[in-house]
Amino acid sequence: MKIKEAIIVEGIYDKMKLEQFLDAIIIPTNGFALFRDRNRLEMIQKLAKKIGIIILTDSDRAGFLIRRYIQSCIPAEQI
């Protein structure tokens, strides 16, 4: 399935699983490493501005924190 937006996931295994059935740009946050990785956040911001993003994180505490962090850095209309 082709997805035009970039998909943001928590880890590399999430990315590998989605790549099996999606044709999309898939970016792992590497968990909480995103909080310290300015380059990765800037890349996500550029993708959000250019093509939009979809955030797919787990429904646990870590996933919630990562999702909220990304949402705080990117305008809602780009998510």
C-alpha cells in the first residue's frame, strides 16, 4: 500500500514490520533518543512541512510521551 505521508514509529523493529506491507517513508525515533537528536527532529519537521506525517507509537507511557513531544514541535495541520 502506498502512503504519501511519512510515518514516524518508535523503533527499528516497527519500521521493519511496516516496510513489509507499506510503500512509504518510515522514520524510527529510536525511542527517547529523539529528545536528544536535533537532526532527526529537524528531518521530521521538514517532512511534516513537505508531505505531512503520521505518528504511530505504542499506546503505553513511552509512546504517549514520544507522540506528545512530536506534536509539540510540529503544527497540527501537518500531522
